[in-house]
Amino acid sequence: MLTPEEITDLREYTEMTQIQMAQLFRVRPSEVIAWENGTREPETEQMEKLERLLASQAKKERFKFY
């Protein structure tokens, strides 16, 4: 499970805005903001995708989850 700081670091590492990350995860930008400030945790499926994104160490690419 990623911490709010790790989610923020991951988003910044992948050079995504909060809006871009929200689009990738098909949530509202306010959801990403809540993940990053710790007021809400991503659902299990979203957390798994965050962990996959982290493991891929991808940067400046188009992301697609299947």
C-alpha cells in the first residue's frame, strides 16, 4: 500500500498533473487530491494500478491499463 507521499512522488516522477492521473485512473481530480493529502485511500483496484505504475518505473509514456 502506497502512502499519500508516495502517490504524490509517483505522480511527479511520471510527470503527470493531478488531472492527467485522474483521467488515467478514471476518477475525478478531487479523488487524486484526496489520495495525496491522505483524506481518502484509493480503492483496491486503483491501488493495484498505482503499484503497477510504480513497478514499471515508466516516465513520459502513455499509460494504459488492461
